[in-house]
Amino acid sequence: MSMRMAEEESSEEVHVPGEIDWQMLDKSKFFFLGAALFSGVSATLYPVVVLKTRQQVAQSQMSCINTAFSLIKGEGFRALYRGFGTSLMGTIPARALYMAALEVTKSNVGTATVRFGLGEPTASAVANAAAGLTAAMAAQLVWTPVDVVSQRLMVQGCCDSGNPKASAFRYINGIDAFRKILSNDGLRGLYRGFGISILTYAPSNAVWWASYSVAQRMVWGGVGYYLSKGNDNATNSALRPDTKTMMAVQGVSAAVAGGMSALITMPLDTIKTRLQVLDGDENGRRGPTIMQTVRSLVREGGWMACYRGLGPRWASMSMSATTMITTYEFLKRLSAKNQEVLT
């Protein structure tokens, strides 16, 4: 029994179209449309990522609004998209790898957990968590070098004079940054923070996808109750939500999951960003260690310094989760081989 079949059979209150799994997708359409759609989403959310990164590397606490005004006043609106070209070029292959790993793992683990006799809600949560974990680990092979280069460009100029650990290099563009990092630090420099990136994003994705599965089921329960109250003459099995309702449920569930994930993994993300952006004064050409980074943060503002940038990251992850999941579900429906399965 597949996850899709299990979902259809267990949907007693609201008839929700079943999950579109990996075998049901037109792969070429899936990857081509995915690259286009997610590029647009990344462009929309990129300024928030820049503000979050600036706050994380700053030596003093500054609100998101003040950071934004200071950045625009000193460097212009273009600074909000500094490093975007590099990020976009890396995001396309990273997203493709992420989506492939996500769907393959979700389909295989989902089928296996149902066969082992787990209840559909538990099987769905386990499959989603395993898929998120695997996809994040695979995508970090591409995302970590892209993060290192794009984040160096994001913070260039903001802490060169005020932070003695800021990189001494000036970068013209992403290619120039790539060459200088590779020349100065080798391949290891491009993968600075790779370990903590895995520790940050793998659990974060597992928590997010599992939370999304649970939140979606709870929200659908509320929607089913609401629809049944307003449709007394219909049986529960006849309740069919429209497309707008489905997108609203997916968006709300994604926002809840994104907020929880952001709060849980914020300290790791702050440490990761500093490892990737700042140079170490105790190791010569090597970057700071994790413990040196933690000690530096605590000296600057106590343990709460690990939560610098929480506001932008919470907003970014909630907005990103909402737009990403609605875009992702829309993409899967566009890419389905047989459109009849959507009804």
C-alpha cells in the first residue's frame, strides 16, 4: 500500500487529493518548472536573508529595521541583493538535488513504514522526517560552497573596519570570491562550516517536514469540522475543499512548521554563519573553530547573542516555508504524468 492510497483511505472527514509520489511525476517538467518557480521565490526572499546574515556577524545588537535602513543609506538598495547571482546559480542544482532526494526518500520510506504496520499519521510523519533529513544532507554538498561565497559578498563592507576577524579580501563578484577563497584556503575554505551546516539543516528539515505533516493533519481536521457544520446535508466523505482552501491549509501548516524549526535551530545557524564569514585571529589563515565562535558570541552579548537575527530568520523561514510549500505542491500537480489523479 502506498502513502497516497493510505491517505485517501484514511480521509474520512475531508476528501483531500492523495499525495503525488516520485513515480507519478514527469521528471523533466518537474525539474525545469521547479528551477523557474523557485528562482522567483528566492529572489523575493533574498533581502531578508541578507539582513539576517548582517545581524549575525555584527558585534553589537541592532534591530532588523535599523539594519535595513543603515544598509540602504550606506550602500543603496542594490546591497539587499549582493551575492544574489551566486546564490541563484548554486540554488538551481541544489534545489534539483534536494527535490530528487526528498521525493525518492519519502516514497520509499513511506511505503516501507505502511508495510511495517504503522498507522498512516505516524507513517506519514516518519517518511516526511526521513525525507527532509536526507534531502538536506544531499543538498549541502552544493549549498555550503554557495553559502560561503554569497555570504562573504552579503557582509562585505559592513564589518571590514569594525571587526578584526572580517575577511581582508575585497571581492568583485561571485567568481572573484570563489577564486580568492579557493586560492587562500583551498577546497576546505569553500566547505567551511559544512559540519555544522549538516547539524543545522538536517535536523531542521527533519523537524520541519515532520511538523508540517502533523500540522497539516490538525488543520485539515479543523477545516473538516468547519465544512461539515456548514454542509449539514452532505456526508463527511462528500466534503471536497476547493483549491484555495487546500493552498491556505498548506500555507498555514508550513508557516507553523517553519517558525518552530527556526526557533529550535537558530543558535546553530548563527554559529554556522560566523564560521563561514569571519576569519580567525588564533589560527592564522584557518577560520575559527566552533568553540572559539561560541566564546566570541558569549563575550559580545551573552547566550542571547546566539539568537541575533531571530526575527528576520523567523520571518524568512515562515514566509519561505509558506511560499515554498505552496509552490512545491503546485509544481508537483503541474508535473503529474496523469492529471486524473488530482481529482
